[in-house]
Amino acid sequence: MPTPTLTSTQSLRFRPASPQALRVAQCNVGKISPAHTALLELCWADQIDIVLIQEPWIGYRDKMQINTHPGYNSYVPVDFWNSRDTRPRVMTYTRKSLRIRIQQQRPSPSRDILWVKAGDLTIINIYRPPGEPINHTTTTLLDYQPPEGTLIAGDLNARHPSWEPGSSSRNRGDDIAEWAEGYNLKFIGEAGAPTHTHGHTLDLTFSNIPFAEAYISAHLHPGADHQAIIIIIPINKSQEQWCQSSHPIVSDSALLRLADLVQMGIPALPTLGDIPTPAEIDSLATQLVSLLSTAIQAVGKRRTNQGSRAPWWTEECSEAHRAVIEARRQQAQEPGLAVPPPILEEQKAFLTTVRKAKRAYWAAKVEEAGTNQNLYQILSWRKSGLAVKAPPLLVDGQAINNSYDKAQALRKAILERFDAADDLPGNPFTVPMVIRRLIPWQHTVSIEEVRQATLTKATTPGIDGITTKLLQSIWGLIATPVQKLFQACVQTGYFPRTFRKAEVVMIQKLGKTDFSKT
């Protein structure tokens, strides 16, 4: 049977997604850096939520390098590579403004498969290299038991009549088809529509999600050998979650409004007795924090990490891409078109334009560096690590995926590492007791001492999000209740419960090993 060719109807096909749908794009960019970066910008402009890339451009000679985009978070399947044989062959990007919680998973070690959990959905990005009938990637896939709500997409380089009618099975296509049928995974792409310039359906999408569909998208073509595919996944409203920063930001212009609200709430704060009790101290501390937090919530604005377009993408890049799309449309309409068709000059020009635009942008950044801060940022390019999201944590051979379980593992490793065997030998109470000497202690704390302890250091805000800058702006209003709280604590030796909380965050230093992952 003759090899199917791309029709003009398929090449121009475009379907807008509904608001309650997850938009996923998948494409093999053939390790071409400008095609890789162009695909990310095209997906950003088209409001694609998740991008699955096979054969991404990966640097490994001087240091580990990846292509990034300011609008997407990056995920890689492995933590280290230093050669062609160890570099990752898939990458997944998720839109920073996405309302669904994303968590990477690693049920099996592989540089060719990347699992992410998007809310209740499991999205698998896979690449199977051609010319390997027996391949580790295929074996790993066939051993995997996909749960409900699974999407599998990627370049499998396998052929089977179920997705390419009239074709014989190759590269374990029959095994893949049987495995997919066994787990109720339907091929949701366009059967018989070629996804490669050689005319075969090699990029496959399987899913057990009701009403999920996939189709070739001409307007996202990045200038590589493979077509770009858009996948639409219906989602429930309950799966959406706002990914906002923990605390609102109060601008300088809103400080007066903040002071007015705090002043209105000060008279309602509880008073302390001559000999404060722990309950009274807790009540004052809790209501004081609540007053400040409520006022900040009222006047502040939440800062959402929406991301942005690629700053190096120019109008010349857009024009060159439009020329490629038009040339491909005209080429598809030519009668008797050879397979594979000749590479278009417009496609070569587009990749060259993208490469030059990106290089010119960063060269201008270097030339315009006129401050120490600019120079520091440029020097940090050389030392900075990979801009990827934190992978699963491996503890005692077990992969820990979500943040809560990671925190519990950290608590257990730090607080539960000692047992009775670590106790000091003997009975420490048999040591002769020495009369305790008391240091003279004043129970009176001045407002100036409280101010020095509270406002003189630009400390990081705690869980309540109240910064030193905000306290400075309203100090004249809260100085007296804060002073009374300090004095009560000193007088009774009691520390309020509301302040007995802390957040632990692992921050990797530039150019240093991230020991939190070891």
C-alpha cells in the first residue's frame, strides 16, 4: 500500500480548546536547538499548558545544559549526564500559570521516559529510538501498569495497522497495541496521518481519559522532521488549583491603607493581667498576628508567577515561521509530491533566523552590562545549575514524590535518627548537684529594646508573611501591644504557641552540590 501523505486539510486543522481543557503539545525536535526553542515560544503564544519534547537539544560538553523558556517550568528524567549516551532524550515543560499541581514521578529509571502527575492525571512523555527492535524503553513501557486518567504521548518509532492502516507491524508495534488494548488505552490521534517527513505515523498518543483527542497542528511546526501534535484533555473544575505565592505583596502606595486598618483593630486586642497567664499571652499573640494578616490580605495583591514570552523572539522570527507554514501548505498541495519531500528553503531560513535572534539578544545583554548587578548576573550564567523543577527524592531506595512526604522524610531523618543506644552511659543524676546561681533578671522591657529586637534586621518573613518592612511602616501603632507581649514573655518565661512554627526550605548555592537530593 502506498505511504500516506499529508493532506492540506490535515495541515490546516485547528481546534480551539474549551476553557476546562488541558492543552498538551508533543513533538520530536531532532536535537535542533532553534527548533526546540521555537517550539516553546510557539506553544507559549498558543497557550499550550504542557509541552512534551522528544530528542530535545541537550548540552553535555562543558556542563549540563538545557533549553528553557520564561513561561514554562522544566522537567528532565535524569539528574546527571555527561555524554551522548547519558543525556536525557525527553523533556517536559509545564506552563507556570497552570492551575493544576504538577509533581514529577519516577517509577522506573530511564532517560527516555518522563512521568509527571498533573492533578489526578498521569502524563507520560516517551521516546523510543529507531533501529532497535529490542529496546529498554519499550520493555519499560510494556511492564508499566497505567492508572486511570493516563496520557501517553511521544515518538515510539513503531508501526501497526491500528494507527497506520495498511501498514505491517514493526518495532514491536503489535506488542504495544496489545498492551494498550489490555489497559483500555485508546489511540486518540489521527489514524493514517503521517507525523514524519518520511510519511509514517510514528508519533503516537494513547489515553484512557474520556473524550481526549489529538491532532496534527501545522501552526506549531518548529522546523524539524516531525509534525507537532496538540492533545486536548477535558478536566473537571475541581482539578484546578490556583498556584499563587503564599502571601500577598503590599505596595508602597498601599501602606497608608494598611495603617488605617491596623489602627481600627488595635482597640479590640485583649489586655494582659498583672501576672499574665499562658492563655492570655497566646490570645494576645494570636489576635495581633491575625489583625496584621487580615489587614495585609485586604490591601495586598497576590503575585502569581504567570511567566512571560521569550524576550529574544522578534517579529522577524514570526514572519519567518509564517513563511514556513505557507510554504508547507503549498508543498502539500503539489501533485505527485515525493516522500520524503525536499527540505524547504523557508524552513532553513526560519531556523537560521531563530538562531541569530537568540544569539543577538544575549550578546546585547553582555554589551549593555553597566552595573555590578548586571555583571554578577552574567557571571552566574557560568556557575548556575539546571533550571529544572525538583525531582522525586530518593530515600532508602524509595522515591518520594509529593512535598508533604518529602517534609516527613526530612523530619524523620533529622529528628528520629537517635534511639536509646545514643544515650550517655551511666545515670547522669548521680553527679553531685551544684547550687544553681541565678543571673539578675529584669522583667521590664522598654519599647526601644523591643524595637531593636524587631525592626533592625531585614529578616525573612515567617509563615505569616509579615515582613520587617511592613512592621516598620506601622510601628507607631503596634509598638505598645508588642512591648506588652515581649514583657509578658520575659516575666513568665512563656513563648506564644503561634510563634512556634517554622518552614524548612532547602536552597542550593550557585555552583555547589545540592545535598538535599542525596
